[in-house]
Amino acid sequence: MHSSARTNAGFTLVELIVVIILIGIVSVYAASRFVGVASFSAFTAQEQAISIIRQIQLSRMQSNLSAEQLQSNGYYTLAVTPDCLGSVAACQAGNDDSRSDVLRGDQLSFASSVSLNNQSLSFDLLGNPVGINQPGLTILISAPDSSTQICINSQGYVSRGGCV
């Protein structure tokens, strides 16, 4: 008698397609992890920058330091340098990624619309920026493929877009 059982000599087409699709999904996920922070979009950085500015502003409002004490404390003053946006203390600390009050990126740059004293901006106890007139301070965030703006108006409100 002749056996009618089929021998499996390989994989079916469906099995091969499923494996190829799974490898493709895993490789896309792995590639996104290797890209890292250097390819930040300016719009992603904008959200983080607004959060950092509000954090520094709120910390200053809760600090109750005098203007003289504020000069020696860099945690309550916003620094806007070409390669760093955050508290003065965090920008001077170097590349410490564990801090929540600083934004840096290899391909990110920051610029302000007005000339700041020592590239920093102080807030008063009400959260208003010191020395900024109408309409306010515009911070430009630039990345290789995009750019965006943040406005800090004369009353301390932080928003997306430029000050009008």
C-alpha cells in the first residue's frame, strides 16, 4: 500500500508572509529607539519648553525670594541660550539628562526676540517677566526640519506662537 500522507518539506507561503511582517514591525520599533532625542521635532520641543518655562515661573512664585537673593539662585531664572532652554542652574550644570528643568538637543537651537540680560529672564513673585514690555518675549525653537515659537507675554502667560 501506498501512503497518501504528505511530507512537510518547508514553510507555506502564509507562514513566510506572517514572519516577514512581524520582522518588519519589530525593526520599525527598534529603529525608532535608535533615532533618539537628536531628531526632535521643533513642535515636540515646544510642548516641553512651555512646560519648563511654567515650572520655573511657578517655582519662582512659590519661592518668596527677594530680588537680591534671586541673583545668587539660578533655579528660578529662565536661561535662553542657543543650545539650552531651562533654569540657569540646569543650563550651567552640563549634560545632566535626569533634570526636568532643562531642554537640550544636538540639533535644537533657541533664540529670543529681545536681548536678555545675561541670556536669562527673571520672573517676579506674581509670575510676570521682569523687564519685558508689550507684547512680550518670543522664543524661537529651531530643528533641522521645523521651527516654532513660544510667547511669554508681559503678564506672564506662556503660549504657543509668537507674541503679537
